[in-house]
Amino acid sequence: MATKFFSFLGTGKYAECNYLLDDVKIDAICYVQEALIDIFLKKGIKIDGIYIFKTKEATTANWLSNASHPDKSGLSGVLKKYEGIVDTIEAVDIPSGEVEEELWDIFDKVLGKIDYKDEIIFDITHSFRSLPVLALIILNYAKFVKKCEIKGMYYGAVEALGVPSNEIEKRLKLENRNAPIFNLTPFINLLDWTVGIDRFIEDGDSRYINKLIERGKDQLLKKGMRDDKDILEKVGKSIQNYTNNVAVCRGKSISNDGIELKEKIDFAFNISEKSYIKPMTPLIENIKNHFDNFTDDEDKNMIQVVKWCRDHNMIQQGLTILEEGITTYFCNRLGVDKYNRKIREAIGQAFYIKWNNLPKEKWKDEAKIYEDIVNKILEREDSDKLAKIIYNIQGVRNDINHAGWRNNSMPYDTFVKELNNFINDVEKIIE
């Protein structure tokens, strides 16, 4: 793993300017690459490699010589001052990118300089035509293929001086040539959050978004926003608790997990406004919409959790949570201890008794001990319907839990269809 600085070199005549990034200013610099590297070194950021991507024309104009100041060194000479500080300084020849084939060649050459888990800083100031877009695509591709991290993307905005670039030195004194360097990294972060939130909503996978939250906490801490950092940490913990507990069917906590996540998401809006960029707010709202139906009603929340399982292809978890959720529903309705294992078994036996029309002498011990609970269930007008639903859920759940090692085992599509039917049936009972 190494921290690498990438930059495209252009063919223009670059005026000598003062460059500013955050609270650091570098004076009297022709090449923004030098300004950026000096700024990073002043900030204590170690750079292991410098890679300058240049066309044949850029080599002549600004690598070997200085198009604007023939009496001064080109970028190759400027970068010599980093020898002994930076391990690798390399010029990479690329085509002009005027046809698609050349763009793919550039793609391969830039990607080829990225190793596994590298941290990349990319300067796109002098990127020609479509190269900034290509750079963004390459970096996002490398994040997944090579697990690299985009440490920053920057643009030296000489045009912010308000003078045509070829007239800057004629019309402005050096002390007035203060060009800002724009940090475009938040827009990279927006793409990351888009992917993370999409994974969470579409697949129920919170791992990527939790990594982003960890990174976001560090950024907030660096900005002195400790309170917001604590809020973001709680949001991340809530997301992790909910998804982990659904994955392993922790029925005792998932209702509260959903309620807590719903509450914590509300706090995330302010953080997105202050700490990242406003377009993140609709992304966070997308998460909120999925948890708006959670209330203080544990039984209705159970239905929401089972729907989450269905929507995220967690069929086995959905069946398990639904069957156990029905038992919890009757515990709540009858005012008995839902944490008492024997009471839960007695409720399950009540449905078995009804479905099989068992005489009392064939009841199991738990049903006999809690006969009053069993009778209350048997006396319900819908007890036949309930018994059938429970029997069917148990059959489907047993099939999936035994990995299909049964006669007439079901295919995947049948499990999905049956879970949908069960949700509809149970939802009518609970509501």
C-alpha cells in the first residue's frame, strides 16, 4: 500500500501564480503539481510516488521545457527536488485521447500504476477534454478491483483570477495572482455514499455504508465537529445492529432496532448539510422512507422486518421471524410472558392441537400446564385459519432448514411465493 500522486500534464503556457488550499499557500509556482505536492508535504502527508501522465505534445511543451518561461525548468526538472523524499517519480506516456481506442489505452496505463490498496491523490487541473471524467471512472473502478482509496481529487482554478490565462502575467502582479485549489473530494464521497446507501436499501448489506460512516467520523473529528461525529457514530451503530440482528433472527431486539434506526436517521440530515454536500440529503431520506412504518407496536414492526427479509432475499430469516413473531403476538395479546420458553411452546402446541384435533389426553406437558392459554387460542373464531397458517409456515420453514433433503422439496420461487402469501395472511390477523 502506498500513497500516490497522479496528474495529467497539459500543453498550455502556465503563468506563475500563488496557489492556496485550505490554510496553506505556496508562492510563485508555474506548475500546480508542485504546489499541490508542497502543500501535502507541509500538511504532513507522506507521498510515496509521483506519476505524471503526459502526451507527446505535453512532453515537449512542459515536461522537458517550460512553455511559459523558457528560462525555467520544465516539470521534469521541478520534480527533481523531491528525489530522496518521494520513492518514485515517473513520467507515463499516454496518447492524446482523441478516439475511443486511445481512451482505453489511457485507462489501462493509469490503472496499471495503481496497486492493491493504494491511496490515490489525483490532480485534474490540466486534464484535456474528457480526461477528468475518465479519471473519475478509473478511480471508482480501481476502488472495487484493487481496493484502493481515493485520498483526494483537486483542481487548480487559475481561471478564478478573472483574467485570460495568457494575460495573467501581463495584467496581474504576482502578489495578486492567488489561485484557489478546489478540493473535489466531497463529490467522490457522494458517489461512495450513493453506492453504500444503494447496497443497504437494495441488498440489505450495511458493511459498505458502515465503512463510509467510519471515514465520515474521522472527517468530522478533524473539523472539530465532535457532537456530529457522535451522532454519525450512533447512526452507524443502529444500522449495524439492525442488519446483523435480522441476519441472525434476533427476535427480541429487531423491533427496537428498527425504531432506534428510524430515530437516528433523522439526526443524519443535519450532518449531511454541514459536513458533506446537500445532494446527500435525498440519499439519507431514501433510508428513512424504509423505516417510517416502524412504530411502538412490536407486532406490526415484526411484519415490517419480515417484509425487509423478503425484499432482501433473506427468505429463511423471514420465515423464522414470522413464525416466532406470531407466537410473540399471542403472548402480547394474552398478556403472558413472551420470554418464557414453555409458554411459547404451549402456544405453538395449541395450533398443533387445533390442526390435528387432538383430545386432551394427548396434549403435551406444556399445553396441560398452560391449559388456560391453550383454551383461549382454541376458542378464537379464527383458530382454524391460524392453525393452518402456522402449519404451512412450519412446513416451508422445515424444508428450507433441512436444505431441501426431503421428498418433494420446494424450488426457490415457491419459497418466495409462499412467504409473500404468509405475510399477507398474518398482516390481516395482526392489523
